[in-house]
Amino acid sequence: MKSISNEVKNLVADRDMTLKQLAELIGKYQNKNYSLASLSQKLRNETISYKEIKLIANILGYKIKFIDTQKNNYFL
């Protein structure tokens, strides 16, 4: 299974953005200072909140979808 850090970095790269640009946009949406260092640390330590992940998905134009692995015989 991929780490959340790699997942976010790949999604950011797919949008031709940098993590610094993403951190700035997160700060704008939250109306507070949100630094690249803070984002990087949360990704590295896997302590980023679900609320922040939802915001990142929104900023990047994605939606989060839960898949019922029991019904679809889908395993990660």
C-alpha cells in the first residue's frame, strides 16, 4: 500500500503544482498560515487529518470515494 505522502505528492505532480503551492492554497482556504514545513511534516509522519486530506482533494479537483471491499472482492 502506498503511503499518504507518496499519494499526495503524486496527485500534486499530476496537477503540475508543488507542495509549496499546495500549502499556500491550504492556508488560503483555511484563512490561516499553513507552511510547507507543516505540510511536509504531517505527510512524513502520516499525521495529516482527514479534514486536511479532503481539502487537498478539493483543491486538486479530486473526490474521495470509499469502496466496499467486501462486496467487490477488492483488496488493497
